[in-house]
Amino acid sequence: MNENTVLRIFEDRQCKLRVSQQNIEDLLGMRNIIGENNIIIQADGRILIRHFIGFIQLNKTRLLIYPKIAVGLDNDDEFSKSFEILLKMLVYSGFAGIKRIPEAQNIAKYQGDLMELYIGMFAKELLRQFQRDINRGYNNQLENQCFIKGKVDFNETIKHNSFKKHLHYVRYDEFDENTSLNTIFKAIIQVLILKTKVKSNKIKLMQLMLWLEDVKDSSLTNDIWDSIIFNRQNRKYEVAFNMAKMFYYKSGPNIISGNTSALSFLIPTNQLFEMYLYKILEKGYYGKYEVKYQGPIDYLAVLNDRSYLQMKPDITLLKDGKVDKIIDAKYKIIMDENENLLTSQGDVYQMLAYSVRYQCDDIYLIYPKGVVYGSEGVAATFTIENYDHHITVHIIKIDLEDQPDVTIDKIVNYITTSINCKEIGIS
């Protein structure tokens, strides 16, 4: 198979794909990257990926995994809308260090391929910096010369030049492009050139190789990444460095061990939604509450003076050091096309446990609204009798198609007031 095969699926949905025998072998190999329990592959080409979105490329097979948010749209429209929402959450949450994306008209050329988008952003950022001033640094050189340059290394000279009185080993610093940072960039670019299918990406990567033609080839190790220290001279390359680091550390075991056949970037879907929601609430409640992500950590039970059953709420709103509201993000579709509520009992039980431990009676479960089905806002409020007081668990749906600033205003309003809600009493 000479060309890359691109396969597109949605997370947590079984999809039937047209695949070759080579594709099947590559998909089976992806189990080592995504985890045995997170991928199910059937002989007839049906595949199910759980919990993750992003991309994996192994050999010539590229698997693109999209969030399931636009159920009900035509196939191509569903992929397009899901990709659009994914980019919005990635940028606003700062997940994986993404701070900006290309203009809408430029995104179209990537055809919803997150891997190609990442490659394009990396190449564009690095070219922009090289065109201003390519990264250079001082490298210590040791040479056997007939003239003095820098400092004489007497130990090396005595060892090797006992009968060559006209030669001296000298050490000096040379200011050139052969830096560790450029070595990293070149190694990553060499991998990406083999993977990209987009012509403009390949052109940019080849241009970068011309800039780096005097940089020595080297295999990457974890130590070289740790050796990079940013200062006033090279700090402008930090964005490109972080993207290159993402390609390296998110690539799975194969590229790290020197085999560049695998490349991947996998995002835990619920974690991305949590971080996006946290950033929304952090801005919405700035100065009013202390907004805490994944904490404060506590335990539900004690046995023989040891704590058990760790509790770590997704988001809490604290006032004067006390938990005032607990918010849990759940990336699930909780309304079907007939507006039937599909809330999990387990989700509500989890919130009840949070309420008991943190002595907080104001609880919120926040879900995404489907693009096609359902409406946003407060979907329901559960009232739970707990001895002499009541716990309220509010079910809220947010529209991920909204711009973040719009979502901020809406969600603060939903939390501040519980209008248009359907109360369900539980005793």
C-alpha cells in the first residue's frame, strides 16, 4: 500500500469501515498505543474507540477520532461540525498548549484532519521564527590546529601531538545553527515529512529542512528535551518547541524507541470537556468565587485511621475557603431526540457522595447539548431529602456551538438562577 489510508470514526460509537488487510493489521497494532480496553476491532471492519479523540497513524494507516456531538447530521456535516467544536475546546482550554488556529478559510484544506492541522501550525510557526532569525548558539569545538584559536587544551595536545610540535589541540566556542534545539526541530520535521498528505504542509516542511541543512542529524532521547533551557535569545521558539514535544511525547512507544512508524495525539474526551468548562467558569466567576479545578481532594471513608475512597470534584466554587458549589462535567449526551432525560443514576449518586463529604447542598451536573437534538439550559433539578435538609442537583446542558464568551454569560445565569427547571424529588 503506497498511500496513507485515512479512516474517520466517532469516539464511543461503533463504526463500520472499508479496510484492507494492512489496515486491519495496523489497527490491531494501535492497541499498544490506545490501550487494549479502549479499542474493539471486529473482523468485518467494525471498530469502537472508547474515551479518546484525536489521531493515531501507524505505518500507512491514519485513524481520526472525532467527538460524538453532532449526531443526526449527514455524515460529512457531522465530521465537519464535530471538528469545529473540537478545535474551539482545544484553543479556549489551552489543552496541549494550543493558543491559536488558522483562519476558517485555511482550515478547510485540512479536511477535518487534526493531525494535518497540527503539522501545518507547527511548520508555519517555525518558519515564521526562522524567517526573522534562525536559532543560533555557541557550541564548544575541539580541533587539532597549527594556529592558536581560543584556548589550548594541553592534556589533548600532550597526548596526541608529542612529535608534532607545530600542532595544538584548541578549544573555542563557535556561534552557529548546530544547536540542540535545532537538532530537535530537524528530527521531528524528518518524521512529519513522511506522514503528511497535504501539499502545503510538505512544502513548508521542506523549506524548514533547507534552513536546517547545516544541522547534524541525531536521534532524539528524553535527555535532549530536558536539556533545553529558554532564555531571552531563544524564547521565541518556545511555542514551536512545545508543539514538537507534543509530537514526540504523544507519539506512543514506537517513535520514542527510534521507530518512526507511529505518531499519535490522543485526548481524553471528558478531561478536555472538564478543562474547557473550568476555563469558562474561572472567567465567569473571577473575583466572586475561588474556582478550583479537581479539588479540594478529600476522602469519603476512614478505616483503622486510614483514609479510603478518594474524592476529587471536577470543579468547585469556594467562598471564604468553604465549598459553596460543586460542579461535575460529564461529556455525555443526556437527551434523546424525544427530549427524554437519560441521566445516569451513578452520576447522581456520585454527586450525593460529594455533598456529604464537602457539606455542600448546591450541586451541578453539566453536559453538552447535542447539535441536532435537545435544548440548552437547566434540564432538571433533583431534590434529595437528607435528614433535616435538602440537596439539589441541577442538570444543565450547554451549547458547544456557542462562542466561549456567550457560554460564560449563559452558564453563570444557569447556575445563579434555576429557572425553567423540572423538579424531581428523591427521598
